[in-house]
Amino acid sequence: MHDAGDRRMNETTPDDGLPESPPPAPPPALPRWRLVLKRVLVGTAAVMLGALALAWYGGYSYVPVAEVAPAIPDPAAGKSSIKQIEKGLAALQPKGAYVVVDSAENRLRLMRRDEVVLEAIASAGTGAVLVDEATGKTWVFETPRGVRTVLGKKKNPCWRRPDWDYVENGEPLPKDNSDRIDCAALGKYALFLGDGYMIHGTLYERSLGMSVTHGCVRLGAKDLETVWNAAPVGTKVYLY
Amino acid sequence: MNAFVSRHLRPLLVLPWLMLVSAPAVSAGDAALQRQAYLAAELAAAKSKAFYLVFDPGAAALDLKIEGVRVHRFALERADFGRTRFSGGERRWPAVSYTLTTEIPEPERPRIEVQKQEDVDKALDEAIKKAIARGKKPAGELPETAGEKVAKQSALEDPDAPLQFELEFDPGLVLVVRGEPAAAGFDDYMRRFGHSLVEGWEGLLLRLGGHEPTPRIVAWLSPQDARRLQKALAPELKLLLYAPPAP
């Protein structure tokens, strides 16, 4: 009896005699610009998510290099024993002092075995180009890279000024070759590396540490003396 | 119970012992082979009198060497080995020795301004020439040289500016050099995020084009070292994978 009464109370039929409730009003229509904006935003988000998903799917997965398995060597590739190869490598190493020139940082290191005997501030080539408008001749002032050997040494060296020095300074070429001799520019010592390249001193110690030379390696007076004393003819010079 | 243990479990107890005995023997043999292959490749590279690179995964370092002499060590902030998510199987280095195939572009060179004679201080120039003729160091401040002008111009370039380049090696390996400061700020993280997006799309496009993207090493180092490495590049530069001495 009680249940039946409750059920009746919850029923809203026309038979109840109550007035009919109006149908729910449709939600207010969005203005057109807001609808367009909404679609643009949803579309952009979908494209971005898609692009991210594609990038992830096509992308690389990384692990630290130490975790990668070593390559499988070809057993037929090496016939010599490890000791023989190590001996061959050791034979290539410089026996005494050697010189390493870092042209990018303008540094010269005097080395003996793996020990640094001297680290000096140097000057290497500018890497710049000089063009003689009159003749069209071009020079590139770069310190060579690779391995060279000290081919000769000279105390109180004189420099025979090449053509490019006159072109660079806007001076006419001298008629007499003896006018080209300059006995102050190279400092107290010069170590010849071939093709006109040298390790030498400079009047311009203020620019040590900068790439200002025409390809030679310049050192300050004190460091030059140390290198002069430690590097005999035949010393290897590695330039990079 | 005891009979069950002796019959079924005793062989299992022997198994770890067998693994202990056999595993080092196998890995030592492999390590010796690796070492031999690396040394043979290094000897060939050292005899070529050209620069070559040795990558040491254990030390996360890249050595620039010539004639077996290490001239510079590029300390890597981080180095990761990557391959596309499509690739299956074991992560393994493709080879011990690689040859650079990427063409090295000619660097942009500044041009030296020829000095105009009207700009020269005649009196100072005469004094310098006289001193030089006597083999003496000229007194006073010397005028600025053409080289100093070029160096000052180059010094205006920011040495800390990020630098990134990719080097392709044969057989299939790409070395991605990222000369960037350590990821510290939002900009750095966003840049790295940008790199991975570009990589992903590139990998996908390659795959769609029917090519298998090659494995790559991404090496992070200082912008200065990245510039130094770029300058040291030469055609057909060798890259060797270091193998330590066998234990």
C-alpha cells in the first residue's frame, strides 16, 4: 500500500491533472565566430598531436654509448698478434720531444712522451685571404695542418719579405732584393718547418693568443727560447 | 626429500658455477679480438700520416690523433647511441673502423684590406724601417697590422654560439655533433626537443622512402670544441672505435 502510494507520487502523467511542463529549451547556439575558432583550435591541437606522434614513431631511441655491444670484428682481418701491432704503433711514436700546435686556440705545447713540458700562448694564421688587385694573385694565410718536422734552425734569423707583405702594406715591390731583408721581424730564433713555414719570435707580442699570422707560428721570446733548446732538427711538429 | 634434492637440484647448483667459469673465458676472447681489430685499424690510420679520430665509449671521449699521437681530447658532455624505433635486435656498433663520407665545405674566409699609403704615419714608418734595418726592435707602439684587424673582426663572433653538424661515415654511422652548453635553461631544453622532432620526421621520411635510417651517435660538447673538431675535419677522415686491453 505504501509502495503503491510512492509510485503514484513519482508518476507525472496527464492523468494526474497537473499542467504539462514545457519541453527543455535547446542550448543557446554559439556565435559563428566562436564555432569557427573552436574548430580551428581543435584542428590545430589534433595536427600538433599527430605531428608529435609521428616524430616519436619515426624518431630515434637512445642509450648511453657505453651500453652498446662492441662490433663483431672480422677474424680474418688481423693476422698480426696484439703485441706485434702494439710494437708497430710504438715505433711510430716520437722518441724525444715533440711539438703540438693548436691553431684554433693559438696554443703550442712542447711534449715529451705524454707529458706537457711547456704550454705556450702562440699566434697562428688568420685563415684570411689577400688578393692583389693589380695581378689578381691570391694568398691564403693559414697555418698548415698535419705533421711536419723541424728541418733546420737559425739563431738571429733574417726574413726575406715575400711579395704578399708588400701587397698587404700597399707598398711597391723593391727593385733590389737586398731591400727585402728584415732582421728584426722573426725575433731571436727560427725553426723551419718547410714551405716557408716557421716557428719564430715576433715584434708583436701584444697579439699572442690571436690568429694574426700569415701561416707561421709565433711565440713570445721566453717560450721560443725553451722550444729552441728542447727541439733539435728532426723534432716532430703536429699542427691541427 | 634428500633424494629429490640430490637428483634434481644438484645439477641446478652446478649451473651458476659453470656460467662463472665459462663466461669470462668467452668475453676475454672476444675482448682480445676487439682489441686486435682496433689496434690493426689504428696502425693503418697512424701510418697514413693523416689525422684520425678515436671514439672511446667507456670514457665518453673523442681523441684527435695522428701517427698514434693524441693531439687533442674532445671531452664529451654526453654521448648517446641511437637507432630508430623500427629497428629491432641487439644494439651493436656496426664496425670498428669508419671512413668519413660527408664533403667538407670550404670555410668562409675573411678578406684582408690592403693598407692605403695615405693612412700610413710616414714618420713612424720611417723610424720602424730604420730600426729594422739595424736589426733592432722599433721603439714605441707599433701600428695595427692587417692580421690584427682580421683577428679583431673574428673576435666579434660569439665563441659560445651553439654549433651543430652531422658527419656521415661508412659503414652506416652518423655522428651528430652538438656544440651546445649543458642543458640548463628552458631555451636549451626547447632546442633539444626541437632536435628530436626534426630527427623523428627525418627518420620517418627516410623510412617512407624505403631507406633504413642509419644508427647515430649524438655527442654533446662545448661550442669551442665543436668548432675545433670542425676545423680538424679532412676528407675520408677515419673514425675508430676504441677497444680497451683485454682483462
